[in-house]
Amino acid sequence: MKRTIVPFGPQHPVLAEPLVLDLVLEDEKVIDAIPTIGYIHRGLEAMVDRVEYTEMGFVVERICGICSFMHGMGYCLALESIMSVEVPDRARWLRIIWAEISRIQSHLLWLGLGADAFGFENLFMHCWRMREEILDIFEKTTGGRIIHSVNRIGGVKRDISDSELIAIVARLDGLGKAFEATARVFANDPSIRHRMSGVGVLSMADARAVDAVGPMARASGVRMDTRLAGQNLYDQIEFEPVLETAGDCLARVVVRMREVRQSIDLIHQMVDKMPKGEGLPLENKPRGNPSGETFTRLEQPRGEVVYYVKANGTKYLERFRARTPTFANIPAMIKLVKGCDLADVPNIILTIDPCISCTER
Amino acid sequence: MSNPFRLPMAPRAIRNLFSKPATRRYPYEIRPRFDGARGTIKFDVDTCNYCTLCAKRCPAAAITVSREDRTWAIEHLTCIGCNVCVEVCAKKSLAMSTEAKHVHTHAEVGPQGQRPGHEEWHGADPAIAAAAAKAAAELSIDAPSS
Ligand code: SF4
Ligand code: SF4
């Protein structure tokens, strides 16, 4: 049969970001998909030889506008491990509280975009209305809605007072209730089921074979989550990753919905466990220049991110690299797109929650 | 398969009929910013001693300070609002206000390449400043006797 190549992106209505795929079609079936990345490569990692390591954190934060908190946190964790800086307890708890809040933010954003992609604009608005509340919490506590700039090597710059923390937890509870109504729509609406259920199935074996990460892997039943390693105080709270077994688009939606609820619950536990009081230390300033190399892993909303830092004793790092979750999920995406209908391609691509600006840095 | 005649959005739709709109009429109604939100840098020309530390630490290189000329300048459009300069200034001459950054139109750039967002202060020459202080001191000494 005659083959046709349809370019998908870099400008495409479903995705604001410039993902480039060449879809090889036979009739309506996708036979092959050839991704091209590098369309918005900004060379952020190469900036280490011009930007001092203390200032590089602000650059790393700008890798992505959705996981900006976690990127900043990951960079600081890496540098702290090289420089053996002891981070004060309260600062460590504050970091993971913010991290979980940003996970809720990211998932709400994605659920909205997903709804928009399958043509449910109303639902998109509802998700983003809830996300707005999270952004308000960020603006109140960190000073920025998207770029937070609170992480410094050795701690955090701002404290959240205990009363404020309680208010945040109450607000998140309210948000959780409002979210239930929206979650019901995602779970029960016939049009959503029709578009998502049974589409783009990634089996558990395939998920392992292509090294899927994050919600993508968990929706296929792979129990994989960097938080399980117990770093960053996750060993002190009760945590069990959300798993679904269906592996289809709907399962990926459900995993993210359940993770929103789970994150609210984790924040409850964190606020209970963290040391209370005003004026506790938040920052230990590092001394000297870093020397050595390290890997740091973190569970971002989209999956596992890995930072590699190599320092040579000067104020400029020798090498910095971030392996972002979308990069790891691209093979899985290609696998799913092959063999599906052209009309399902946008849905499948969106359910991996692609972040191209992360991928190409 | 769930029942296609169930309308999961119906309760929401009915509630929306009777509730306030979720959005504001933006240019007419602006949400005040929260305390501690990072907005624009404010500079106090009277306390600064032109140590240049803020300029050295600014990750965006938005600040230029000259000790000789006693000038302090900032490019507000380059500033990324990271608050580092405020943290390092020993003289507390810098403050982060919650006021949102001013929006500049393309027309403001102009054919001559004006720099929108550029703000500059000139401190008094130390000699002049010292003379002025001395004069003020003399005045206040003289005041009771006259
Ligand atoms: S603003 Fe502060 S840090 Fe900057 S030159 Fe003046 S005194 Fe120094
Ligand atoms: S807030 Fe940050 S970017 Fe802006 S002038 Fe101060 S140090 Fe520079």
C-alpha cells in the first residue's frame, strides 16, 4: 500500500510545545514515527562554563516552567552532596512540601491539557481553575508563581510559618474535594472513555523494555518511583506509589488523578512530621568551591530525572547534565504510536505528558 | 462502559449558573499581589555606598554600579527577580517590592534605541556631600545663637 508521511509538529494544535514527529502512514494506520529532537535546544547545560555554580541554580530552574521547583531542588541537592553541606531539617521538609505541591500543579495542568486535546474544553477550564489556587500558594510562599527561586545550595531562602502551613493544608483539602467532582468526570464520562480506554496500551513487559519512567511506567503496573529509594525524607513518611495495570491512555490519566490525591495526603504527613517553630535555621552556606562528581535522582511529576554534576574546584562546573523524564519516555511514546490510528496520535502523545523544553534544554 | 445518558458535568453546570464567575475582568479588576511576591527592585540612593557587590552577584547581570562615578543602574527587563541582590546588600539599600514589573510597549523602544526598563541613579559626589553635611551641621550649631 502507498505510504504517506505526515509531519506532526513542530506546530500542532494539541501541543503548545514543538515536538517534531514524522508519521509514516498506510491509509489511516501509523506504521512508523520518526522523532526529531533539538528543535528548541537552548544549550543550558553548556552555560556552566560561563555561569558560576552559585548562579547556575537559577538557570537550571528555567529548564522547564512546570517542574521549575524540582529542577532547582535537584541542582542544589547535587551540589550539596559534592560539597558535603548539611541542610537544616526544616529546609529539607519545606523542599519536599513544595515539591509535592508542584506535583499537584503539574498534574492539574496536564489533566487540563489532556482534556483540551480530546476536545473537552470545559473540563480543561475546571482543571486550570484548581491549578490557579496552587499557583496562589506558590506566590504566597515563594514569591513567584512559576519560577520560585527559593532553593539555594545549602537550604532554602524562605520559611513558611506553621500557621500558614496549616492554612495551606486546609486549602489543599478543599481543593481535593473540588477535585473529586472533576475526577468523577474523567472516570465516568462516556466520551472520555471512548477516546482513551484501550487506546495506546503499553504492557508491563514493554514498559520495562523501553525503560518508561514515572506515571507512564506506573500506569503499566511497574512499581517504579524514585521516592521509594527513601532519599529526601521520603523514608520518614508512608509512601506507596500509585499503580494501575491497564497500561492504556485512561490508566495514565487515572494514575495522575490518584497522584494528585496522594500528594495532598503526603503533604498532610509532611506537615505533621516536620520540626515546628519560628526562626529555625534554613540554610547552611557552603564554603569554597565544589570539587568532585555526583549523580542525583529525583521523582518529578513526569518521572525520574537524573542530574550529573562534575566540578573541578573552580567556581565554574566542568559538566552539568540533566536527563529529564520526557527524554526517557520518548521510546515508549514511539512504541505506542506505531500501529495506532492517526486520530489517536495526539491522545497518545499527550498521555506521556511530554515536556519538550525539558527534553531539549 | 458507563451509561451514556449520565451527565457527569450536569451538577457542575447547574452550580456554575448560580455562582460567581471564576475569572476577573482583568484590566479593570486587578488582584492585589500577595505579600512577599517578588516584583520590582527598589533602590535607595541615600544609603548605598557603591560597593558593587550586588552587581557582582546578580545572575542576570542586570545591575551596573560604578564606584568612581557613583552611579547605580538597573535594567528592569533583564532582572529575573531572584532577590539575590537584596540578600547580599549590607547597606539594605535594595528592596523587593511586590509591584509587578512595568510592561513596555514596542513603541517605547523607539527608533533611537531607548532602553525601556532602564533606571539610573547618581549619588552626590562625596566631596559635595561632605560639604553639604558640614554646612548643615554648621547651620544647626548656628541656629540657637542667632
Ligand atoms: S546597593 Fe548595596 S550592594 Fe549594591 S552597591 Fe549599593 S551598597 Fe553595595
Ligand atoms: S533581583 Fe536578581 S536579577 Fe534582579 S537585579 Fe537583583 S540580583 Fe539581579
